[in-house]
Amino acid sequence: MQHMVYQGQLARPQAGADGLLDAQGAAALCAEAWRIAQGGAAAVDADSLQLRRLHGPAPGVGAPVRATLDAGAPGGGCQLLLHGPGAPAWAATLQVDAGLPPLPGLPAPAEGLPPLQLLRHMGPAQCDQAGHVNVQVFLALADEAVALLGHMLAPGQARPQITGARILFKAELFAGDVVAVHSGVRTADAAGADLVHAIVRQRDGQIACLLETRVAALDADGRPAAPAWHAATWPAEPWPALPPARPLADPRAAPAPGPQAQATCLAVVDAWDACADGWLQPRALLNLCSTGARQFLAQVGLGGGRMARDQLTVAAVDYAITLAQRPRLGQNLTLLSAPLSVSGKAIRFAHHVVDSDAGTVHATVEIVGVMLDLRTHRAGEVPADVRQRLEALLVGA
């Protein structure tokens, strides 16, 4: 019996110079698929896999790729098959030690969820200093799901790009967790579509994060692509299982930073932050904001030393992202940050990502952060001195 144990989009590091999945990339994908099949608990060295090339076409960068596992391979082993858009392209065989737990299989999708788009294992490198899977990972998964949907629905057309997003946290994820990403279409029009993504924790079926993304087809210069995506391109049935996120509370961030905004990060768009087409990746945008958030909090009295001493952190539970135009490779960027409001346990603040040379605003990111006591993992009050500093900035706005 075969189980699907990996599904995603082929990334550049998994391909050879010709842009096709090569032996090294296939071994790494099979090792990841085996870890997922074991619920994130058992690793396998990619070099120990018996890998062989099959007759199916090797998928190229950006193409969908999935792995299926047959636990009844000859000799008591397991066989992993890597599939591109067509027949299996690679096979890997490994022996199952007697001490390993039996394959748990994957739980059936929760009722009302659309078809599975991605299946991933979360590692330590994807976690923040508090041990939680970082928000960058969630947006990167949604971005990959968007690209995969675009490839499947309209291969060869312009890749749909995220122009706005809402990220809502529902449950914690840690290193070792396996997640499934289910993506569906909420609405579609001539300019693009509104998608919703549920990131599901496989060990208990809990939705860990919900994302709403607005996507549009853009050309190499960031203009609407022709032929544009249209409603008929997307699946006819929308995804009604989850209601839209409630509107953000007022006050909202202004289109441009105000006089109270403080510079919290200076950056250059490097090659590792950009997509193959030269645009800043959404993941890298949130990395910039995470750095700026730490500087902003330090400026109001919540520096790293104090938070480590008092076992405090600010957990961001709600993000709203508006992308006017994605920055390009080599651009100099300035992050300007300012508070929007402060309450008993929460701080709302906004980042404006600004072109350092032209002064134009590329993106606005609004964040709701909750004070969290790391000893109890419960929300706590914003310290009085921090609240006073924030209120002084709000008065000066």
C-alpha cells in the first residue's frame, strides 16, 4: 500500500545546473519524506539510501513534486518513489530497522479542507529564540502553495505573486512537527484571487496557522501580466469551510510613516533574499520585520537582556501585510516602525518598508503582539514603564 509522504514545489537547491531534479536533490527529498512518514521522529542519512533513476521525466525548478512510500518492498524494506508531473522519476530503497516504530501513515484531511498542497517537516533551523516555528516559515509555505497552484492551473503563464496577506496564529508548532498545508480559493476576479491556507499540525489535526493571501499575476517589471489570471482559471468551487478573518482594529497604519516612526533596520536585498526573478521573497520581508521588531521593542524598554532576565517575549499573533511593490535585488531599504496602540496585554505596531533612495513605500506590515511569560506560557501585562514609553510616542503621533 502506498502513502503520500511529501508534496511540494521543486526548489532551486534541489536541482542541477540544468534546472532538473538531480541525484543529490532526490536523495535529500527522499530523506525528508522518510522523516515525515515517521511523524518527524526518525531521521535517515541521505547517503544510506539506495537511489536509482526511473524512466519518468525529471521535474524542473518550480514544478510540483511528491513522494509516495510503499512499506511492503521486497526484503522487508521501504521504497520511496519521487514523482514529477508524470511517471515516477526516482526511486529510493531503505531497510527498516526492527527498533523503528511502524509507519503511522498520514491522518485523513479534516472535514471541509481542500486537497493537500504541501507536506513538510519542521526543523530547529525554522524556529525562533522561543523555540516556536517562525512566522517566516508560514508565509514561505503559503508562497510555495500559491506558486504550486499557479503551475498546476496555468503552466507556462506568469507566476501568481502575493500582494497582500493576513496571518493568524492558532496553535504552537515546534521542531519535529509535521505539517500539512491545505490551500483553497475564496474569491477570484479579473485581477487575481483571494486564497486561504490552513497549516495543520499532523500529530493532532489542530490548525496551527491560518493565512489569507491576495495574489495577482505580475510581469518581470511588477506590472499586471498579460494574459492576466481570470476567474475561470481557478477552481469553480470556493472554499467556504472557514469564515474570513475579522477586520483589524483601529487605528490602522497610514499609507506612509508618520513623524513618530523610528528607523529600526537598514538592509540591502541580497541574492539569498530574492526569488529567481529578482524580487524580494515574502519570507525575507518578514525576516526584515522581525529584526526591526526587536529593535523597536528595545527602544521602548523591552531589549533582549531584559526579556531574557525576566523570561518575557512578545508573541506576534496577527499580521496584516500590504505589498505596494516588491523590492528588487540590490535595493537599499529602511524599516520605519511606530506604535498603533497599547492595551493591558497587547502592543499593536506597524512597519513601513521604504526605499532608502527614492523614499517610496514598498510594503506596510501591521502586527499585534501579546506579552508572553515564558515560564507559564500565558499572556501577561505590558510592563508599566514600557506602556508609558509607548503612550508617549502615541501622543506625539
